Amino acid sequence: MARRLYGAFVGPRHDLVIVSRTLSGAIPLADAPEDLAFTEVRSRSQVEAMGRLAPKDAARYERLFSAGSSALLARKKGEIVGWGWGSTELDADLHPMGLSLRSGDFYIHDLYVVPTRRGQDIARWIHLRRFALAQERGSTTALGTCLRSNRPAQKALAKVGFRVIGEMRHRRFLIWRRSRLRLGSVPPDESAPGR
């Protein structure tokens, strides 16, 4: 009980890396698995299906959909195996980190792969398909954030062409929020697993 109260007032602290990838040139989709199909989320029933697979994030997905963020569903043999969200505008309530986007930026977020399907390159194909869609709609740069300590996610992001361009520290206390952004060279996280 005390931990939950503390979390409600103090909130999470996030140490993040900011990643970027240019969307110029062809996005390599030719060797995509034939049994992996993608559809854009266009209905609340699709958002609800995502929420059933990731119940702790269901309310967030509903808010993202209502705010105009786009999502791409990945299916294998008709079964939902993952998804990824993207935005060209960031709502401060949904993305409280204080990152701002310029014209042509596409922010990727809330990537999820069903636990039994992890390690099958599904995240890679979700990213690549989202890049292609964003590029078709005029975006020139993909941006994202990742926990500094999440080395596996950073390696996966590097595999699809992202590079670390900065870091951000985000803190919250009651209604006060503070984000500190630093662009440029980021030293490695010595406390991260696998280092």
C-alpha cells in the first residue's frame, strides 16, 4: 500500500536514450515473411483486442487511439502477434517526456510483441512497415525513446537503422514534471545488463 501511494505521488523516473533514423531511400520490405500480415488499426474493436493481450496498457491504447495516434497490427495466420504505435504530434498527457517533433518527424512508441512470439523478428518487421507507411505520408525522420538500461531493445532498434542521438532524464513529483534533454554523444550505460 505504501509503495503504491509513493508511486502515485512521486511517479516514475526514466533515464532514456533518444534514437533517430532517416526515412529517405527504400525501406527493405522485400524479404518479409509471407505469413506475417499487417493492418492499420481503424476501429475501437481492434484497440480492445490489443488491450486484451496487454491488459495493463489497455487504457493507454484507448487514449492513444482517441488522440489520433496510428497503430499497425501484425498477424500470423490470423492471430495478432504484435503492434506498434506512431505519432506525428505528441500529446503532453500521453507523452509527458517533453520531446517535441518538427514537421516531417514520426515518433514511434508502444511497440509490443506477444510474449510467445518474441525472438522471431516480428518487432523488426513492425518497425520497417511503420517506416514505409510514415515515409508514404511524408515523414522524413523516425524518432523514438528507449530506457537507457534496456540493452536488448537498443540492439533491436540499431538493427533497423536507429542510432542514439541523445539522452533524456524525466522525473515526476505530484504535478511537477521535469525533463532534461541532452543531444549529442551519449556515454554507454555501465549499469546496463550485458555490458
